[in-house]
Amino acid sequence: MKKRKMSAILLAGTLAAGCLAGPAYGKDRKFDIILETTPDISTLNGQVLSLEAESTASGDNHEDMFHFAVSIEEDMVEIGAESFEQKLQYQTFRKEDSPKLYLPNEVVIHGEVYVLSDTGTPLVISREERMPKRLSYESEVFIGDGAEYEPDASITGEDGKSYHLVFKERKEQTAQERTEYKETSVTYSAVEAGVEIPDQKMLEFEDMDTKQTVTAALDLKSKETIREYWSDDFVFNITVTGYDADVFTLNGVEVPKGANLTDYADEFLKYLRLDESFYQIEEISWDGESYERDGYLVRNAIGTGRKYVQDIRAAYDGQVTLPAIVGNTWIGTYEEEIPAEEQMLITMAVQATYTRKAVVAEAAKPMNQKVLNKLFGVITAAYRAVVAAFMEHPVMSSVLLVVLAAFLTFFISRKKRNICIYDPLIRCPYKKRNKEKCKMCVNYRKRQQV
């Protein structure tokens, strides 16, 4: 009897555990699938959107693959539908190509991802001969033969396509006065203290259009000192008038005729109005003998020393006016080179079938996985129904659960009574069994133990 009760308790526990495990495993499996999203094109009108081709690499002997945008009418698809069919249009240069090369592999409809699963036989809607694009070319105004401005026989456009020259013409053209920005830099070496560099710089350059030399004044933009140092090339000349006198006057100071002039270096700096912080006189010596000039006896002297200087780099710039010229210009027209196999644009229509991605993923699962999903789905549904009933009618639901447990206990215990207590493989012939009746049973003698 204890074994029967234990079996009933285990069964009830298993049922409860199964009801709790149901939501964990048998929950809608579609939420466990990671769906790849694509741009939402649901608002389009089902017509061809763009005729611009996008070249992509292909591994099936198609050197150039052209994909054209198509659209799907979302309003024509039922919400929650497992699949839908629509007639779609696309454009191609090769009608024998598979429609799947041009139709979107995935689309988003009502928030659900659908995968292209099948296409019917495509039909030709129309054929249209492609008109090549044209590009215009006009050179700058030039003087002379202008060989360097002549248009090339073929070019590559900004779209990456090849174009060939179909027309060119040389025309007389007048270029009006125009301005051009110019700049230059100049390094001034050994600039003495107090000396300002020029505020303007005259620049000569060649006008590329006229090949003429143009002179223009550029304004000082900026300057920087790149080096500071003492230079040993400080030199100045001295002329002494009235050399036959016994005393000379230098800046109010009397200098004897036979004195060493170097001893009066500071007085000479004051006379020259030079700052001793930037100039140093090291020697003053006579330069030759005395001579007569304008009735006076004169003698020359020369002073040498050092001066503090800077190397300065200056930048000049400005707008320069270039003169008007009468010259020539080249005019040309280029035409797109369209390969022979891409000269005819074909519009196709096909019946396409899209299937919800979750359904496709479910169909790809193994059979045992599908059975488990359904089993746990049933357990989940039963569990949800019990919980809902209990929440709405707790008393009545409790009574029903007790009755269900009692029925299961009775069913298991009854099934146990129909099995021989000595041999579980033999059915008991008695409705109510006990040890006294079992001793009269033919199977009693076959027992192994009582």
C-alpha cells in the first residue's frame, strides 16, 4: 500500500513538474530563432524602383550581375500568413537568368521576415534599348597649339564606366580678367636689430593660360625668427677731416692726434647711434696715409667688430589679377561604351512565393525535434489552461485537482493489484489478493520467496 501511495505522489509530482517545465521548453519556439532583418520596403508600390544597375561579383559565370530594386505590396499580404504570392517585376540584360538573382531574398512584411522560397516561370513584359550617357568636356583658354588641352580619345567617368570621344572642336575664346590666389615665402638672412623686413614682395610667375610672365605685389602675411646669432662682419668707415690738427673732436670728446682709436669704441657707437647690446667694436685702425681733399688734409680709418642679427622667414600672399586674353579652347563630347550584351534592357514579371522565416526554420528541424516541440507545446497549453481555470475559479479547480489525484491513485493501485506479487510478469487471477489466497495459487510454488 505504501508503494501505491508513493507511486501516486511521484505521478502527481511529475505532472506538476511537467506543467512547470512546459513553459520553459514548450514556449513558442519562434522566439528562440534569431531572424535576420532587411530594409523595410513594404511602403513601395510594386513597380520597378530604379534602373541604375549595381555591379556585383558572381560565381556562376556571370562576370557582371545587375540587380534592380523591386517592391512588394504589403497591404496584399494577410497579417500572420505563413506564406504569400505576388507578381513582381525586375529588369535584366539576360532573360535566361534566374529571377532569384534579382528578387530580394528576404523581406519584412508586418514586422515578420519572409524568405523567397519559390519562383514561377518569368515572362517578358517589355524590351527597351539603352541610350548611352553623354559627358561634355571644355578646356581652359589657351594660347598656342593647345596640345596639352586636347581631349583624350577615351576616359573613365566618375561612375567608373568607360566613355569614348565622339566629337571635338577647337573654338576661339576670350578669357576675361580673373583673379588667382598666390603665395610665396622669403628668408631674410642677417637682419640687424631695428631693421624691418618689407611689408610687400614683388612676385613674378607664369600665367598657365597665356604663358605670359605676370608681376604682382603680395602683402606680408606672417613672419618668424628661425635663427639668432652674433655675426663677425660688422664694418664701418671713418673719415677724419683736418688731420693736420693736434686734437680731434668726437661726439664732444677730444681725441689726441696720435691716440689709439680703439680706446674710443664706445664713443664711436654713440656717434653712429648704435645700441651696444647689439653691436660691439673690436678694432679701429687707420686705412692708408693722409691725403688732401678740397684744401683739407684728411685720413681714413676703418672699424670692425660684431653685430647681433636674425634670420627671418616671411610669408607673403594675396589675390592676383590676371589680364584678359583672347585664345582658344577645346570642346568635346564623350559617349558611354555599352557592351553588346547590355544594350537591351528587358523587363520581366514572375510569380514569387515568400515563406515566413520561422516556418522555414521549423521545417528544417529534425523529426524528433518537431515531436518534442509539439509534446511540450501540448503540456504548455494544458498548464496554461489549468492556471487560468485556477485563477478564475480557485475552489472548484482545487476540488477537481483533488479528484484527479484520487483517480490517478486508484488507477495505479488497481493496476498494481492485477500483478502477481511474486512474479511481475504474471497476471493475478484474484480480484482481492492476500497471502492466504496466494498460497493456493499455482504460481505460489514458483515463488522464490514469500
